[in-house]
Amino acid sequence: MNTIVIDADRRGGGPYTFAAALLGRLVPEALESWPGLVAAHDIEIRAAAPGLRPLVPARRRTLADELPRPQRVLVPGARRTLRLANGLAEFVRDHLERAGALAVTVTNLDEADPTDAELVAVLRRRLDPGLLRLEEGPSAPSAGPLPEDFDRYRDEGFHHAMTESGLARLRATAYEDDPAGWERLLQRVANALEAIGREDEARELYDEARRRVTDPKHRATTAYATAMILVRHHDPARRDPEEALAWINEAVTITSLLPDPRERAFHLGFDLNGKALVEVRRGRPAAALELVRQALDLAETVLAGEHPIHRLVLYANRAQLLALTGRPEEALADYGRAVAADPGYPDYYLDRGNLLHGLGRPEEALADYEAVMRLSPPFPEAYYNRSELRFEAGDLAGARADLDHTLELDPGFAPAYVNRAGLHAATGAYDLARKDVEAGLAAAPGDPHLLCVLGQVEQAARRPERARAAYDRALELDPHLAPAWAGRAELAFEHGDHEGALADLDRALTVEESAELLFNRAMVYRAAGLPERARRDLLRAAELAPGDEDVGRALTEA
């Protein structure tokens, strides 16, 4: 086994210092022997190791690659680095399986950028130590500051590096020396702080900007950003759409007065789109839709021929609002416009696939999910969504495989634990279901869906008190969780409590009318000596599921 030593100190090369060194060793070897493997991971390699870009052409490109930086209005979210890490891990695994095992001693791991720390964790989780042995070496951190590669940090979504390096630069720079540069850097740093859940520090920066800056555009941008904190805060309890409305109106007022028509159209459209989100949070989707329409009018007229990403974002946002207001076909048309404008950008395929799935068009939804898999580094949501399609088609093995892969990519993806535990419970594998519930609750302690599955597991294990406690807790957290009402009803029925079972099934049916729930209530009515009510429920169940054999049999017996 070959052995190498890599220094992971972020001060040496910023984000992915360790990754760049590892790739510098492996990529040239792979290019000589199996270049297709390198091409398959072009995005990840080029992001982690910019020095290798001359050797690794960009095979998968998006519209942003062709535009000047001021028009690249989409900044990657915090989860992108996990996708990059998984893609890099798969490249390393597939290369070493062909080239032979490798041992790596990593020094200064405690001084690594979070991108490298995340990558090392993924490598340890996903690769056999017999293939890649990672050992931690001594620490002797460098005294140089982190590189100030702000454009790279912003473009790639390296938010921790932008925060650390940008804050240091802001503290060392007098506003008066370079007002425009100070304002631009403050905005980037504050955006990065928001992305990693440090909104209070971002708000402090915006307040600092308000104390210093009188430029109308920047004051409008600061007001917009403050409003977005108030509607997108990672802690829902900290959100305040009414205060956000006050701030976004400040932004709209300022940008509507900018003298240059094109500059006004862009900034005002941006702020109107932000106000649309505020209105959604206020429960006014129709008002939000009108605001996005106004923003699109500006983008399609005054800004025709420029800012194409701004325009496609507006199409996608209008699609979401059209779907929310019950106009799915129009929503699909707008998603189509967004995808056509930037066919290499994966996110809108995922959104369109979800809409198609909800409309009962599984083949088209599948095509969109698999487009995401081709266009992006490993995207857990795409595999999770495909698992639901496979489950509905009766492909339980395929659904299970996709859920397994989702959790391999992201062990904190709580909905995948819910569905996989449900699969285990449905096939009688209650021990496996319990393990998934426990793992899921460790990742998301208050998840009501996991607690509902726990109730099913406890019920199967004939522990009714624990089952009832799990259902009760799930319903405290989500009173609209129909499966928990149904599970609690079944528990009551098993113990002869017909009145309690009927009450819980009534609640379940107010949330979601289904043939299964109506059939269950009919059985309780029948057991309680209420045959007419039972027949009424069975007739309605037959309308909802005409081919259901259990319903048909029960009607003949009624």
C-alpha cells in the first residue's frame, strides 16, 4: 500500500487544501489510464482543485459559466459542499479500486477548512479502510492568514472561508479607503453568514452598513437582505414576516427611484421577487404571484437580452407560486422555460419532477430526477424522490436501494429514515424499522413522522403503552398527521375502544379522505353495531378505489 502525507491546514490553500493535494496525486494517474472517470467528476475536481482545471475540461456547464460575474445572481447553498464531497469520494474509490490501495496521513486536520473536514468524514464513512486508510498526523498550524480568494469562495459556495477571510479583511479595512469594495465585501460576507446559520452576525453587519453607507443601491440591498433574514431564518421561531414587510418595502421604495432605467429594472425586479417571498410567508400567495409577474415584466422588456439568470429564477419562482395556487399546467410551462434557459442547471429539474409526480406523471418525473443525477454531483434528494416513484410502482427493492443510497450520501436525511423504516415495517422487519427510527430521531429528534413509525413498531411488538405515547407525541408536533391518527385508532380498536377508534379515524379523515381510512372506519362501525354508517363509508371507499377487493368483499357482506 502506497503512503503519502498531506497537510490539511486551510491557511495553505483555503477550502479543499487536503482535497487539492490528494487530487493532484490521483487525477494525473487517472487521466493516463481511465480519463472517463475524471470526466465523470469534472465539477467536483474543478471546484476542489482549481490548479487542475487546465487538465480537466468542464464537461457539465451551466449558463453561469458563460456570463460575467455581476450577472451570476445564484450563489450555491450550504449543502453543495456535501454533494461535492460525495462526488470526490466516489472518484477516489473508483480510482483506487483500479490503481491500488493508498494510505494517507493527514496533518493539521484540526486546522482544516470545513470543506476538507466534511470530505474526510465522507471518505471515512464511504470507503473501505482497506482501500483508503486515513490516519491523523501531528498539528503545527501555519501563521499565515487564510487566502483572500473571495471570488472563488462566492462562486463555489465556500461560505465558511468567505466568512473567516472576509471578516478579517473588513476589520482591517477602513470604509473610507474603498467604499464600493467595502460594501461589496460586506454583502458577500453577510450572505455567507446567513448560509451557515449565523444570521445574527449577518444582521449586525447590515446594521453596520446602515450606519456608514448612504448610497441608495446599497441601502436598498441591505434592506432587502434584512427582510430575507426575517423570512428565511434557519430557526422558524425567529421568522417575522411583518417586520420583513417593512424592510422589503424600504428596498422597493428606493430601487423604484433609481434614475437609470436598466439599473432600476434589475434591482426593482430583484426586490419585488423578495417581497413575493414575504407575501408567501404572510399567507398571501396570490399577492406574491402578482409581484413576480411585475418583476418578469421588467425582465422581459427593459432587461431583454441581459441578466438571463435573473429571468430564469423569476420563471421558476412563478412556477412555484402557480403550483401553490392550483395552476399546475401553467407552472409546468414556467419550469420548462427555466430549464430551457439553462439546461445544465439541475435544481429546476428536481422541482419540476416533484410537480409531475404530484400530477400522476411518473415517467416524466423519473426523467427529471435522473437528469439531476446526470448533471450534478451526487444529489441525495434526487435518489430519495426516485425511491418514492419506485415504491408507488411496486418496486420495493428499487425503492429500498435508492433510500439506502440517499442515506449513504447524507446520514442526516431524516425523511429517508421515515420511508425506509416504513418499508421495513410493511414487510414485518420491525427490528430494522426500529434501528432506522432510532437513527432518524438522532438526526431529527422532533420528527413526527419518525415518531409515527415508532408507534407502529411498538404496536407490532405488543407494547401498547409505548405505541400510544409515540402516536401522542407525533400528534402534539403535527396535529394534521393522518397516519398517526389512524395508528392510534387501530390501537384503540385492538383494545375494544370503539368510541376512541372512531374519534381518531374521524380526525384522520378530516385531514385526508382515502379508501383505506374509510374502510377502517367502516369496520369499526360494524363492530360497534352501526351497519348503516359502515355501509355508507364502504360505498364512498368504493368510489375512491373502484377495484379494491377488500372494499368490494365487505360490501357484499354488508
